[in-house]
Amino acid sequence: MKNLSTDVIVVAAGLSGLAASIAAAENGAQVICFEKSNTTGGAANMGMGPLGVGSPIQKEHMVSLTPGEAFRKHMYYTHYRVDARMVRDYYFKSGDTIEWLMDMGVEFMGVQRAFSAPEATRAYSDGEFTWHVVKPEGGGAPGPRCATAMTKKMTEKARELGVEFLMETPVTKLIVENNAVVGVLAKDKDGEEIEARAKVVILATGGFGDNPKMIQEQTGYEFGKTIFNFAIPGMKGDGINMAWEAGAGRTECTMELMYQLPDNMNHFILDGAFRQPCLWVNRNGQRFMPEDQIANTTFTGNAITAQPGCVAYSIFDSKLLKKYKKKGSDIISHVHPHDLFDHFDEQWEKDIKDGYEPICQADTIEELAEKAGIDVEGLVKQIEEYNDMCDAGFDEIFEKDRAYMQPIEKGPFYCCRQNVGAYGSLGGVLINHKTQVLNDEAKVIPGLYCVGTDACNIFGDSYPFILSGNTMGFCLNSGRIAGENAAEEAVEF
């Protein structure tokens, strides 16, 4: 067995782990970071950018939102069922964290709401410009995975500060002595066991999005049936389970809900094409929300969860498709490009030919319902009612924006099943505002911190879409907070 000793051990080198490693090293601590994969960045490499409030970029663009205002908005949104001190410290640090990243060489495209097109932002007049979208490596338009440029700069900074990365070396257990955490056990890629001792251990393993068993046990969702979340390889809940084993208090585990197609990254054009304010129905053929709100992926994911079978269906006709091809999408974002309908036919025909199960096309509504698995009578009746309201120019049921009241009447008709999705899991480990792990009696477990999604319990029951970039923002800032506090504790030890 190999024996190691250091000031601070960080378990996992995702976004929160990188932030913790850098912050601890900046404050004089010797740091070893264990990572089970062969790359750094974790789930953040799929993302686009973090939240920041009071950043230099916001000031440059005259965004007047203050950390105090963001704190209050967040607490109102969550009905104060979260740790107010943690939320407060996070927001008041977030603007400085953007500058901290910029000093490392991270570049940002600017600051955005979640959806920046006028058609989309009209629905979110209370949304704030908090999302700092990372400039992609090599330039070009931002999109999924552009945050990789940020994690690369952070990795370079960590190495420059002397952080030692042990790659392909998963931690298997926390070492607990006299009710305090004093190190970890790990195993490298060659199978050699490692015992590493430290004054402080920081857990940053990214939740359990790649653990179907744990998803069902902790949240009730069944992966591949009632939820189709991102399953970043390696996100098995290791840190959460190790913390619980060491006596950590438990918080409610949730999934960070949204909605998407199964295997959506291989059907990305269709995923965006059907995220439009056309006609949305459930399995019974009934509308269930005002479709002008579907750009809020959290609200839509919540709504689909409440429908029979946890599914919904997005439907448009050939006339509406023609409009989208000519004028573009009603809702656009950095996630789905404005020109996606330029490529719709190619993707649609390929996926129909390949038998991609969530989509179908038919010349009549009755045939469409049968193919999609929607109640035929219910869908026919709903479309008749909906078309009458479109002709009248007013949605008597949900008061949908009249700009999107466009009838479904001209075949062929197109349908895409929408499933509950999630970016990953949230919560599990009880922490305080310093990110120290607490036991069930809310007492500090000496030597143990937890950050990122393993401990993110500040969203309540729904991701706060009005303050975009919150998940990556919490990962970054909780990591920084932990690193700074851990260094202070380790250096004074």
C-alpha cells in the first residue's frame, strides 16, 4: 500500500473540485486531488457557463442586479425552505468568482438570461442577466460543451499552483478516527491501494446521475422510463455514500428537472425543433400548460412529471413547419441554434427511416394519435377546441400568448414525445454555509467538507430558472468557499 500525506485532499476534479483545489492552494495549502476518470472538468464539460452577480461583465453592460437582490429573489422563489446563510454567501461571492476566473484567462461571451431571443424573454420578464456564457475554445458561437474552455484554464491554474492530480484513482472510503475525517483510501489504475492522510477532505463527486438504482431509491424516478437524465459516466453517488457512512446528515435528494428526448444529443435538431410553443398535450390528448412557457425547462419538466406516464407530446402541422423554415423558430437560445429548421428535413427523414421511437408523422390527426400512443378521441376533441380558440385569437384555458395561437389543421402532422429529463442529481449531504459537513444533530464533522451537487440543497423543489447559471455557479462558489476554509483550517492545524 502506498502512503501519502498532505494538507487538503479533494475528491474529484469536476468544476467544484477544481475550484476547491485552486482556492486551497492559493491560500497556502498543499493539495492532492483524486479523480476517477482520465480528464478533469466532469459534468461541467457539458455546460455553458456559471451564474455571477456583481461581476465586471455585468457592470460593463450596466446590469444593475445586486447580490442582495439576487439573494432575496432566490429566497422568495424557494419560500425560505433552504439555508439562507449559504445562499447569501454564495451570491455575494459569485461576482468576484467571475473576476477570479477571468484572471485565470477564462473568457466570457457576455451575460445572458436563459433565453435571449425577444420572443422567449417576453415570457420571463422577471428573469435576470446572470448567466456568464463561456467563450468557446477557438472562438465561434457558444453552445453545449463550451465551458470546457473554462475547466481547461482552471486545470492549468491548479497545476501551476502545485495541485497534484491523481487521475484514474477513485477514492473508495473516508478514514474516520475519533469521529473526525483524517484521510481517504483509494486505488489507482494499476490496482495499487493508497492511504492518503490529510487535515481536511473535500468531497466533490458530482451526485448520482449515472446510478439508476440510487435514482430510484432516492427520488422515485425510474431511469429510462419515467426520467431520461444526463448520465455523465462516473457520477455514481460515491461522495454522498461515503459521507453518509462517515455519519453525515442527510438532506432530500432530488433531480434537477428539465425535459428532453431520449438520447437527445444524437437527435439534437429535433430536440430543439419541437421545443416550440405549438400544441402540447398529454397521453389523454389534453393540453396541460400554456405553451408559451415551454422555454422554461424546469417548469415544463415539472409539468410533464404530473402527466400520465410522465410524458407529453409536442405537435405541429405542415403549415407551422413551413413558417418555422421560413422565419425561424419562435423560441431560440444559445443551446439550440436559430437555424435548426434549415436542417430539420434531413434529421427528420433519417430518424423516421431509422425508427426513432419518440417521433411520428401522419396525414390525419387520428392516425397521428394512434402512432404516438395518444388517446384518439381526446386528441381530436382537443384540437377542435384549440383551433376554435386560435380562430378567436384568445386562449380561454391557459391564456397563452396570442402570437403563438396557430391552429393545427393542415397535414401532414408531426409529433414528438417529450420525456422528463434532468441535468443530474442534487443534494444528499448536509452542510453549513462554510460547506463543512454536519451530522444529523447539525454538528460539524471535523475534517470533512462537501461541495457542488453532492451538497446542493439550495434550490428547494425547483431549479431557479429566473437566475440562470445557478448549478455551475453553486459548484464554483461552494468549491471556492470550501477551499478557502479548508486551507485556513489545515494551515492552522
